[in-house]
Amino acid sequence: MKKTNLYLIGNPNVGKSSIFNKLTGLKQSVGNFAGTTVEKKIGKVTIGEENYQIIDLPGTYSIFGNTEDEKITTKQIINTEQETDIFLYVADANSLFRNLLLFSQICNYGVPIVLIINQWDTINEQNIKFSVDELSSQLGIEVIAFSTKSKSIKAIEQAILNTKKEKKTCEYFNNLKQPNLNIENRKIAANYTLDCYQSVGKLMQNNEVTQSKKFTEMADKILMHPLWGLIIFVGVLFILFQTLFSLSSFPMDAIENFFNTLSIATSDFLPKNSLWSKLIIKGIIPGLSGVFVFTPIIALLYILLSGLEETGYMSRVSFLLDGLMRKIGLNGKSIIPMVGGFACAIPAMMSARTISNKKDRLITLLITPLMSCSARLPVYTILISLLALKSTYLASYQTLIFLVLYLSGILFAIIVALIFKSILPADKSGFFILEMPQYKKPSIRNIMQTTVNKTVEFLKKAGIIIFIVSIGLWVLTNFGPPKKMAAIESSFPLNNEEINPKKDSTILSNSYAAILGKKIEPVIKPIGYDWKIGIAIIASFAAREVFVGSLSTIYASQSSSDNHQVLHKLKNATSENGLPTFSIATICSLLVFYMFALQCFSTIAVMRRESGKIKWALIQFLYLGVLAYGSAFLVYQLLK
Amino acid sequence: MNNIKAHHLKKLQAGIITAIEAGELQLKLIEMGFMDGQLIKLLHKSIGGKTLCFEVGNAYIGLRKKEAALISVLIQE
């Protein structure tokens, strides 16, 4: 027998994802809907003795949605197998009338359906003028009053079982004629929608909820005030980053110490001079440490950003800034991808799909990578620490420099947006219609689940790349032309007991990495880098977070002490003339280079997909490359 | 009683929707709850005042002046 699919469906922002998380726990995976780039969240749930597959459909207001995401949902409604599939329709209790429009349209297709009225806890009981049981008998289907705060999902599970057993479909809206989905005929679609509303209105006549919106109204008086709202938004961003850096330093130190101990323990345990132990101690462990150390800061960033989004605050910011954003060729809705870009450009660029004006959307896509994403954090952190600011003020200086880097990213995003605005042809199409949901207390469970998923995803992706790159780098830094290597081997007496730092350093400077690095040195010298930094930059071309691990692998090859901490190794690094490799000019040049350079293959792929043309991915890669090199050159030449 | 376009509403002024101009956005506006007979109230203006937040039904919806101009509203003088 075919497995039953459960489809979660409803308007945007009604809490489908929290219900999805509640039902599936951690048994979920992310893919794409066939033939599209729309993210498909699939989970598994066992009810009674049967296993179900549950799919979270993109939120939409009606079956006439015209974005790629909305069309997926409509397609699913039409193609549902009435014998086996069940729709779980999630409606927001605070806006039931509007929420039931899509519901009435789905019912028209005769599919088994359960109505879940979410946010039940947010409405004052005195204002509820109807009983759920009554509504259920009117509609002829299972209706559940639900709150994501409630621990039990038994009611939903029971409703699914009953619906499956009795194939419960809603016939209340059978008077509506199934529409022609051809959006071209807008008049017919508009009239059909009005008919749907009329039927919903009749149903809600005795059932409407009059809820109190006091909190939202009061909060909006300040948060949506043109002046106070703006000041608060800047404050929110500042607090966000301050929290990020102050809370993450302790676990980061702990992880660094762990890898340090691991490295020492491994080197005690493994034979000293074998090739394999060198690969593990000097290639893989430093490489992995370079990424794992930054897990706390990345996880925390996701916690803070998804928490902010869950409250409903971000759509207020979109509204408030719409006018300002339009002046620079963007859209109020661009603020969501831009803030999301602080975490990762990839999901951020996908969230630009809500922007209906093509030009606004393209410019948003083009500038999103200028927001300093979490993969840059490891690079920034290590470089700022290398600046060795006075320790008593280190914490606040660090935050300040971070703030400057983030703000410069934003400033350049504005400049670039203005340039593209004047170059690209105007597009008068598109519109700005944005719903501002009621404020909600973010669900900790939901945030934690998103964070765990995203962090694991980051570690998997970065971990694999770093593992491969570390091994590749280790090969490049430990091997060279056979004749030269043989000469080095013979000039150093064989000693199995100890690692000879001088020998290691001689091997490095004659290795394949050195040969390659010295070839590119003329290009990178004007911006202040030696060939070793050059190799680390090349190694991090696919993903910038690889930079720290690569530096640590490269410098581990010539490290004489047992101290495996990256920072220590880099601080002591000197160039051939004996001066410190990481001078202030070089560090600042690297900071601006990483601020701009598009060193992320995934972003390039997403840009191609989202803009629909490889041309834009290339333009983006090139303009960011020119900006990175040009500004690094200026900074280095001014400071050296 | 006076018929005006929604973008001419003053802050916190309310009225009854009498028509949505036919065209590309009519369907979208209806879906969001802007329909004849519904109460509409202007709640907030964005920085610069070109984007407006309306209360309609039980929802808060942001529209630009261009979109709001498609909505006719009956107000009490």
C-alpha cells in the first residue's frame, strides 16, 4: 500500500514550521521540489504503528500565487492523491477570516484535510465566540485548536488517524465552482476569490474571533515610528553583535584547548617521524580545529537571527526602511536577505524571492555577499587577534573593529546598489505588499532545531572541504621535486626521536607549494602577502573559512614548538628578511580582502540559479574580486 | 461622507473600502483582505512616508502609495 503523505499548508508566518518541528523532531531532511530550486523540508513521523512522510509546503495566500514557491503549493493541491494524501491546514487564530480563504479553495479540490487553528493561546478566551467542535461539525472535518507552546501533539495525531480512516473531506464550500487557474484571466480569478471570501464570511458569521492586539499595537507605536524605530533597529544590531562576541569567547577557548590537547596527545602516541603522523598532526588536526573552533559563534549567530525573525520584528524593519532602500535601488524586503547575509549568503539570497520587482531583486542578489557572513568570522577573529591590541581593552576594541568591518560591508553594499541602480534598465513591474504578523514569543525549541540543522550543515560542508584541502595542502607543503627533496634528506642526519624544525622549514621552502606560491608572489606582493599567505588564499577560494585552517596547516609545517594554537604560530611567523609576516599593514589588507572577495563556490552557484543567468554570477564574482584587490592594495600601500 | 484614495488617509484615520481598481494588483489586494465593505485604517508611515501600514480585517499590511492609490475609501468628513 502506498505510504500516506501529510502536507503542511497555510499562509506565510502562521507557524507551519514549528508544527513541522514538533511533529518530526529531528527526523527531517532538506531537499528540493522536483525541477525547482525551492527548498523542500521532509520529515518522518510515526503515528500508531504507521509511518508517514510529512512535507512542509511553501506558504501562500491563495491558489493564484505567482512566485516559484507559491506555484509549488498550488501544483501540489491539484495533483494530490485523494486516496492516500492528507492536508494539514494551519491557520492563524488571530486572522482566521483571511486565513480561511486558501482553506476554502483547497476544500474545493475534495482532498482529505485537517484544520489546525494555531496561536490559540494568543487570543483572549473571552473573545472566542465559537466552539471548535461546532466549527468541526459545520465543516465535517477534524478541527484542532492548537498552540505551539503546548507540549502534546496527540490531538493532531488523532485527527490524522481519524481523517485517514474516514477520508474526511470538507464539503462546506462545494457551492464554489472550481476555478480556472489561468492567472491571465484576472477578472475571473478576482471574482472567484470574492466568492470564496463570501462563503468564508458566512461560515465565520457566528464564529469570528475578536482578539486583543494591545501588545502589538503598543509595541508598533515605538518600533514602527520613523525615528525611534530606526534608532532601535541600529541598537538591536549592535546588541546582537555584542552578545555574539561576548558569549562565544568562552566555548571557543574550550574547543581550541581541546584540539590543542588532542594534538599533543596524538603526537605522543604516534611515531614521531612517520609521514602519516605528520599528516594527522600537522595537516588534519590543525585544519579541523580551524573550523570547529568557530562552531559556537556560528551557532549563536543563527540563534540570534532566527530568534529575531520569529518575533515578527523583521517585517516591521522591512516596512520602515522601504523608502530609504528605494532611494538606493533596493526594496524594503531587501533587508531580510541583507540581515540574513550576516549568517550565510546562500539562504539569504534565496529569501530574496519575495521581492517581486526584478531589478530590485537582482540588485539585492548582487550585494548580499557584501554582508559579512559567518564564514568570514573565523578569518576576522584570527586577524583581529593578531593585531594584538592592548589586552585590557581587547574585548571592546575587538567588537569595535568587527563593527567597522560589518558597517563597511553595508556601506559598500549601498554604494554598489546605487551604481547598479543607475546602470540597469528600470523595471516598473512588481509591487510591495507586506503583511506584518502579530508579535510572537519565539519558540526556543524551534530556534534550537533550526540552529542545530544549520550548524551541522555548515560543519559537514566546511568539514569535508577542509579535510580535503588540508590533505592537499599537506601534500603540497611536504613534497617537492624529488631531486631537491633527496638532497635535503641527505643533508640532515636521520634522527627518529625528534622533529627537526630546520629541516621542516627547508622542506617547506622547496616544496611544490613554495614553487606555486612564488609564481603568484608578484601579483600578491603589492597587497602585502608572501607566498604562504598566497597559498592559503588559493586554498580558500572554494570556501573562505578554509583560510584559517590552511594558514595553520602551512605554518604547522615549520613550527618548532609543541604549541599547536594557530594564533601562536602566526604571531611568531617571520618572512625571509626576518620581519614579522603579519604586520599591521598586511593584517588590515587581509581584512579588507576577505571583506569583499567572493570566495565561496556555493554563492556563485546560487547566484547563477537565482538570477537565471551565468552572466550575473560572473559579474558578481568579478566586481567583488576587483573591489577586494583594489582596496587591499590601497590599505597596504597606505599603512606599510 | 467623502470618497478618497487610501494613500490620502491621514494617520489613524479610518474608512470603508468602496472599490479596488481593476488591474494587475486587484487580485493580490483582495487576497490580502482589501475588499469592498471592509474597514481600513492607516496606522503607520515608513521613514520618508512613502510606504504605508494599514489595518484591514485583523491584519496589518504594508503598501506603497502607488498600491494604496488603487483602493477607494469612503470616509466621514
